[in-house]
Amino acid sequence: MIKLHGFALSNYYNKVKFVLLEHGIEFEEVLTKLPLAEAQLVQSPTGKVPFLETELGFLCESEVIVEYLAARYPEKRIFSADPWQAAKERELITVIETHLELVVRELYGEAFFGGTVSDEVKKSVEKRVKRYLGSLTRLASFAPYARGESFGIVDMAAFVSLPLVAMATQKIYGRDMLAEAGVDWKAYVKAVGERPAAQRVAADRKAYIEATA
């Protein structure tokens, strides 16, 4: 059985977990906290979670893991069967994760962990987020799901990452830049959150926070 290493506070861990649960792929969770021990860097060379343990070895980087799962379990249809639609799914995931969440992550130290972020970083992040929120709204409809009426892999990524964009910008700039761009993310998260796999991810995240508070 494959093993998912990481912890339930990580949105990228939760994305992979969502995929596994949603598609009924058996797995075991292995609580693994940061920073990784020196010996664990053989398993996750980037020093990040999640990483996946398989009978062939270890894989790190959440999107690589998802691509591996899609290839290993083609019958699960993790991505659309249509090549064009699958490419559009990957395109939107890239905007959400690379151009929005990873950019906003530069604010997390102050937004969530009591640190301080320089004004220079805040200005840079604000400019980049504004730009790529435009990309998001051009690509996504949220009607009710990210790409329209059908739930899919994009929603598993968006469900765990978009709220962080909204909350971090609210904390730092005093305004929710996602809502400001016209995305009713709370209604969207509620819609996705009706799925059993999403409920499990959310409940486990809440339990982890409460246990470590």
C-alpha cells in the first residue's frame, strides 16, 4: 500500500489526500513534520511535504505525485480523458498554485505565524496577486465548480489553496483580494465541501490544528 507522508495543516498534503480519497485509492498516512531530518532528505530531496512512498521508492512535489497517481491508476480518470480538457485542468491548477498560492505564501509569516514581512515584499506580492487573479477569473467560472458544472481535479487543488489566498490578503492588506476580484470563494468552498472526501480532509485538518494548539 502506498503511504502519504506529511501533516494535515499542509494544503499540498491535503490536495494529494483529497485525490486519494475522492478516487478510492487505498493509502496509509504517515505523520511527518517539518523540518525533515537529514535522513528523510533522501525520501524528499526538496525537504518538503507531502511525499509519497511506493514499492519503487519515494516521490516528492504534490503535482508530480498527482501525475503519478493519474498514470498508475488510469481507470480512475483523475484528469479528463480528453487531452485538451486535461491540459486546461493543468493550466488552471498552475495559476492557482504557482501564480497565486505560492506567491501569497510569502505573506504567511506575518499573516498566520506572528512574524514580519517587509513592505517591499508586500507590495511585490500585491502586484503579482492582482495580475494573476485576472488570469484566474478568465479561466475559471465557479459555476458552481472551478470549470463549470462538473467537479474535477482542479477543485481538489482549489479547495485547499484558494482560501489561503483570501485569508492572507485580508490579514495583510485589510481586504480579501479574491473576493475583490469577484470570486465568491466561500460559496465555492461550501459546494466542494459537500463531498465526503472534502469533509474528511477538512475534519482531519481541524483535528490536527486542535491537537497542536
